[in-house]
Amino acid sequence: MFQGTIPPPLRAIVHEHAATWPADSDVYIGCSGNLSIERTLAPLGRRLHSNDVNPYSCALGWYFAGQSSAGSTNTSTAAPAPSPP
């Protein structure tokens, strides 16, 4: 099962490489779950921009449920959800 967490050895590699980036660089992290990368990079003093994975999951759920957004019903014909592999 997908846990979405990054193991400590990989976090160490990310930290090592990010330490070589320009000090004034912004870092954008999309669809974060456990904030592992943010916690890894925060001590380096970079400007971090991230978002939680929840909006992405919700958007997929709304699409496959045939809704255009939360609380509204999509009147168009939605494509059927793909069957699991």
C-alpha cells in the first residue's frame, strides 16, 4: 500500500542536494502529505511553497463521481471510472 512518506536516507539525499541551491531560491512542493520535504528543507532557510494532497484527491473524487465541484452535480455525461488493474 502507498504510504506517501519519504524514507530517511532519501530525505538526507534531498537535503544534501538542496544545500547546494542558491540561498535565495524558492522551493515549490506540490501535493504534500506528511510534509517530509518541507521539514527536510526548512533548516536550510529556503522560501517554501507547498500544498496538501487533499485538494487533488477531492478533485479526482468529484470527477469520478460526476460532480463538477464539491456540492454541485455535473449534468454532463462523465466518463466511467477506469477499472483497477
